[in-house]
Amino acid sequence: MKNQRIIPIRKNFRRFLSLPMALLPVLMLASCTANQEEDTKPNIVVIFCDDLGYGDLGTFGHPTIRTPNLDQMAEEGQKWTNFYVGASVCTPSRAALITGRLPIRNGMNGNRRVLFPNSIGGLQDSEITIAEAVKEVGYATACVGKWHLGHLPEYLPTNHGFDSYFGIPYSNDMDRVKGDLKDPEYLSFNVPLMRNEEIIERPAVQTTITKRYTEESIQFIKENKDQAFFLYLAHNLPHIPLFTSEEFVDTSIRGLYGDVIEEIDWSVGQIIKTLRSEGLAENTMVVFTSDNGPWLVFEQDGGSAGLLRDGKGTTWEGGMREPTIFWWPEKIQPGVITDMGATMDIFPTVCKLTGAEFPSDRIMDGVDLTQTLLDEKPSPRNTIFYYRGREIYAVRSGMYKAHFITENVYTKDHIRTEHETPLLFHLGHDPSEKYNIAEDHPDVIAEIMIVMEQHKAKLVIPDSQLDRKK
Amino acid sequence: MKNQRIIPIRKNFRRFLSLPMALLPVLMLASCTANQEEDTKPNIVVIFCDDLGYGDLGTFGHPTIRTPNLDQMAEEGQKWTNFYVGASVCTPSRAALITGRLPIRNGMNGNRRVLFPNSIGGLQDSEITIAEAVKEVGYATACVGKWHLGHLPEYLPTNHGFDSYFGIPYSNDMDRVKGDLKDPEYLSFNVPLMRNEEIIERPAVQTTITKRYTEESIQFIKENKDQAFFLYLAHNLPHIPLFTSEEFVDTSIRGLYGDVIEEIDWSVGQIIKTLRSEGLAENTMVVFTSDNGPWLVFEQDGGSAGLLRDGKGTTWEGGMREPTIFWWPEKIQPGVITDMGATMDIFPTVCKLTGAEFPSDRIMDGVDLTQTLLDEKPSPRNTIFYYRGREIYAVRSGMYKAHFITENVYTKDHIRTEHETPLLFHLGHDPSEKYNIAEDHPDVIAEIMIVMEQHKAKLVIPDSQLDRKK
């Protein structure tokens, strides 16, 4: 399947059934080969967590959270250690994944960092989503889990290319009724659970929510096993407040946060097991990542960015680099990828793999990663823009990252600093961003500034959707 | 090989050769089975690094240091995430590994933290080493690499149970002739290279030293393939000053420190490859770990403890918890072990596996880990004493760790603090030791103090060997 071009003609299953039985073994072999190499579009499963830290999985170095399913997925697939999100908070990060574009291009960032229950904005109809793109080439599509790109009907997944939706429309700590964020009692959060465009449960019972997302996903996979599908499973955990189903209470030596991650790991195992048992594993790419780094202010209820600096809400590495795994048996070359990738790259990569049309009428920020996934070639991505709200705080170009603005967020000593001379770090030598080397490399800073200015020159910035409220 | 008792009778190879050829296939099978399950003692290889951080391997979460051989070893074997050393600096840590005892019991710690070229002390003849124990049951033994348990003839490996020795007697930054620690020019360090008790090169050419240790180790394995052997390969890197052989210059995107780790990873790969090609893999246990955490004051020339706090010289987790892997195909149950273990446990574990006698005339601090390695049972270790010099700074009992004294070392603002109320951390919930929970758990502190007092009551403390100098 190297250098594949997917031919958009699907096997005619009925015609196959009408053939003489004696020919079946030979034909099954032929069909199977054709199926794998020419005719069958691969299924795509994107598993997206919420506030998962870079260091929270076993294979990414956590000593006490046990993630055997994700560890195995990483061994069998590609573990990406320099994989980024489009923003360090929820809404803009999800917009980047779903549209393959920086949120600055479509109004999905603002002074308000995310969408709230009183927001009236959301992802515009003019945007093209991954789901819409693959739907055009015959994919069944489902969104399961947290959406957070607008809760009003016109913004919901079913109006953005998904055949079905089952999940919560924004964060699990919203619609607060009583108590504070540290109160684990779920009635404090009156967040609704929706099926398509209807609220079916309110408040969403969060203790069983990971399990129900998993069951919904498995059902979707089984129902669509004879048809190409795209599943977007966006867990609303480990975002606080933390919940697990009964089977995972007090199972992790990391405490409640560990219980939650271990239930997500179980869920990943169930998805993989289903793909295998349905004979779909060799024709399905699974991507696992998260929307942004750990929410450190919640202390032991928040995750860990491992050796990366800081977490959610910031433009330090801990805020925007996520533990990422690509899995596709016999197609993706197993290994550790230290090249750069980003959630925005999933869109063009999926287009390449599925034969879907990659939008050409607008600036897209994603790059196709198939050459790295399938052919062991370098990643074509060389740059990351670290936005906070509508401003660029930092730019990575190759191994160097320049911080123009830094801000410590969610803390009492909230300070925003504009750096006259940017801070400069070599992320290869110094992944923890400890040693500012700006003084020694004015040339590098100058080059990064050119990269930034070129980016800015092409920006057409629409109004913020996030700042619109009742 | 579960619950094995090794029978100390070795196959008679000459008798085997004199049998009629027709019987060979049957006998080879029988012999092979007997070989594996009854008659053959397993070979033991202990690979010990110097100043390697908990977070410096791919499988322990480093994003840019590539360690494919160690990652694979961890996948095939057991990755221990709560594995400790006997002290957070070189000499006492090595004494603990080699004797299975806390250094406080044999004078291998002191006000001077390690042995220096002007020291006249060392590991006493009255101590029993792993090498001596396995030698008694017929093992060939070799020490390759850094010793640092005394450089005077009576203290050298060849007088402590090793048939041969090839390496440097103390740290690679000692015998400084000119320049400072940050000078990578190797002539600054007039450290000798020894074979057995003779100096064969001075200064030791450090650029090729990892390669030469590897070649020496491979030669030892090949020469002893028909005979049980114990190899102690103690790399003197990544202790500063850092060196690599030509092939590894500028190969790592982590820079020089990464080059060094990647050469050690290559070395591990060569050892494993040799064991496989010589048909010894299924009969050899390989242990990989290090003497203490990263020397953080050397910034990018030092390693990373990942999400663990602080590094070398301290009694925080980053100083004394090391990335540890046990490998033994078809014997050791693959998995991640979050239970506690310690380098001191290697001695009793090796005794159990080899049939060697475990010293019973003295207090030993190691516990036998074979039930965890071979039978998936919990580790019998429940306690860690964190000594700095001759004082207990901290004690871990189960998940709780109490700090009685803390000290930030190797820094300008060197401060030693005796805590009237100990600091208390839950290392499961809070592996980074961020959230002191002493106030809520006076009962836990009281219990830990009992554990410490019981330990102290049995101590008979000899004079320090480290404080003896010319």
C-alpha cells in the first residue's frame, strides 16, 4: 500500500455472492488482495482526549498510570513525540483538527478562550470538515463524545458532515449548578447528553460516559463493517470533573486521574479488539491524541506533561504537544517519529488515504503525513504557530522555538510578558525549554520572524465566533 | 522455568560428543530440554550506566533521544518504573549493587560523597560481592567499565570475585590536569584505563571507550558461551565529560548527550544481538539500569529525570529512581512493573537463579525479585531508605515517602533543611513530589518513623572508607 492512490470503486458484494461456489476460494483470495490494495478505502478512527498530558501514558513515561493497550498500539504503530495541536485550549484545538486549519482563519478563537453555554457562535457552515470531505466519497461518519464547536443546532456535528452524533456539546464542567470545580459530585454540572440534535439526558451521567461512548463507537463500527467509515471519538475526559465507571473506581495507583486514563485505555483496547474481531484492523487507521496539555492548576486531578514545560492554556510545549499514536497494522511502519506533526495534518492525510478532495479554495494549514506514516520518509511539516487567542505567542521552525509572548495562566500570579528579545530554545537539545539561547542566535530569531511575517501577511481574520454571546 | 530450583550439575559436553551419531537428534532434544530447564545455570548480564536520568530513554518518555534497542528490550521484558538505587551518587550506589547491602553497613559512604584518586579506602575484603557468590558455583565473571569501589590493588574487581577487569577505576572527570568540567577536550582528565590490576592507557581515550567496553563484553560472552557467566558492564557515561565514538558524533537531535545515550543503546543492541547469535538469549538474564539520576547542574550535558523531581546527589525521586529493564526471553513475563525494586535486589535474585549462596551471616538489604520476574507476583520490596552520606534523608514505605531532610546540591544556593514535620508525598498519586500531604496524614508519618527506627536499631556502622585519604 506504499505510494497508494485509492481507486474510488468499491467491491460489489452482491455480484460476488452470485458466483459459483467452486470459484470462491480463488476469488476470495483475489478479492481479498484487491480489497486490501486497490478497491477498499481504509476506515479512519480518530480518538481524541481532553486535557491529556504528554507524560500521562506508560509509553510516554508515566510511572504509575498503566496503559497496556496504548503501549501496545505504540509498539505496533508509530509513536509521534513532536505532535502538536492547533491551540492549547479546547474549542480552537478541536476546530483545527476538524477543519485542518488554524482557528485564526475561521473565527474559532477569541478573547473568550472557548465556547460557553451562553455562546451563540460556532463553526461556520462555510468551513469544510474532515467528515464532510470523506462523506463525499461514500464514508459513513459518526461523532461520539465532546464536540465543543457550537451547541446551537446549526453548529452541531450532524450539520458538519457527521451522519450521527452522541455526546456532550461542550465541556463536562460547564452548566454549573452548584458546587465548585473541585466538587466531584456530578450534579454540579448540568451538561446535556445529546443524540444528533436532541438532548436525551440532563445532566449527562458522567460516571458511565466513557463506557457509553465506547459502546456507541463499537456499535457504529459493527454496523458499518461492510462500508468505509470515519469515526471521531472525542472523550470528554480526563478534563475535570473526573469520573469513572464502577469497574475503574480505585483501580489505579495514580488515584482518580489514573482510574480515568486507565478507563480510556480500556476503551482504546475495546475499539482495537473490535476492529480485529470484525476483520477490519488491516484496513483501518487509528489515531490517538488529545486536544491540549494537562490542566495543572487542578494538581492531582490534572495530568502531567512529563519533561515538557507547563500545561493547558499556555504556549509552552506542555500546553501544545500531545502524546500521539498512529496505528494501522501492516501499513504504518512501526517506530518512533521525532519529526513534527499536528492535528491539522490529519485532514490532508485522511484525504490522501481515502481519495477525498482536499479543499483547494482556501488556505489550509495541514500537511499530508502519509509519506512518513507509510514510507518512512521525513515529515513535511517544519513549522508550528503557537496561538493563544488571536495572537501568535511563539513559533517553532525546525528545532528552534521563539517565544514572543509568554503567559502563566490559571494562576493567581497571572503574568503576560511581551519579550522585546524573544526567548529562544532548541527543542531537540532542550525539550524542557529551560535554557534560553537567544543571545547566541540572533540569526535564528530573525529567520523565525520572517516565517511569522510571511504567515501573517496571508491572514484574513474573520470575527471571532467565540466572543459572540447572548 | 517457573519456581525453578537450579540444579548445579552442568552438561558434560565431551561425553555428549562420544555418543553414536544416530542418537544425536533424540539426545539433542533431550539435552536441550534439560539444558533449558534443569541443568544449565542462566547467564547474568548487568548493564549499569552512570548518571542516566529516569526520563532519558524512549520507553521512559524522552521525545528526542532514540533508544530502539532499549525500547525493544522493554517490550520483550519487564520495564520497572519504581526501581531504586542505594544512593544518589556513584560510589555508594555501586557498593549497594555489588554487595546487596546499604552502603551504611560497609563504610561505603561518608562525608566525602564518593572515592577520589587520593582516597585510600575501598570495598573491604570482608564484603561478599555478587561476583564472588556466583564464582563459587562455577561462573566465569568479568567486570567491564567503571568500578569506583577503590582503585588500590586490594579493592579492584579482580580481588572481589571478577576473573577479569577492563575499565576505569573511578569517574571519567577525575584526575583533572587542566581545563574545567565543561571542557570536552579529553586530555583534561588523566583517568587511567586498566586491565586487571595494570594501567594500560593514560589518559583513557574516552571517545572510543563505550565501543571498547562493548567489544570487550562481546568477546567475554563468546569466550564463555559454553559456560555460565556473569558480566558486569558498567558504562562510565553519560557522566560528564561526554564523549562518543566517531560514528555517533552529531547523530542525535538531542545533541551530544543524546549521541552518548544512543551509543549506549547501540551497545545494548550489540550485546543482545550477540546473545541471540550465540544461542544464549533464552538462557541469559540482562538487567539494564544506572547508578543515580541526572547531573542537572550540567544543563544540556546532563540528562532528564522526566516527570520526577530533581536529580543526582539528592534524595528526591529524580536522584534515586532509575529507568530499569529486565530481559530474559521466554522466562521473564513481559510487562510494566510498578512495584518497587532496587539494585540491591539483584544480588539475592541472582543467587536464586544461579543456585549461589546468599550470605546469611550478615544483614542483607536486597530481596529476591524472581517471583515478580518469573511468576507475575507482587514484588516483596515495600521500603526504600534514601541515604545521603551517612544520614537517612527520606524513607518510602508503600506509596508514601517522608522526607526528614532535604538538600539542594551542586548549586550556588545550596541549602540543607531538617524538617521538624517531615514532608510527605504519595508517590502513586503524585510521582513528581509536588503536593505535601503531611498535615493530613500524621499517622502515616508515625508509621514511617517506626520503620526508620527499626532500621536504625539494627545498624552497626563501621568507619567510612570514603573519608580515608592520604
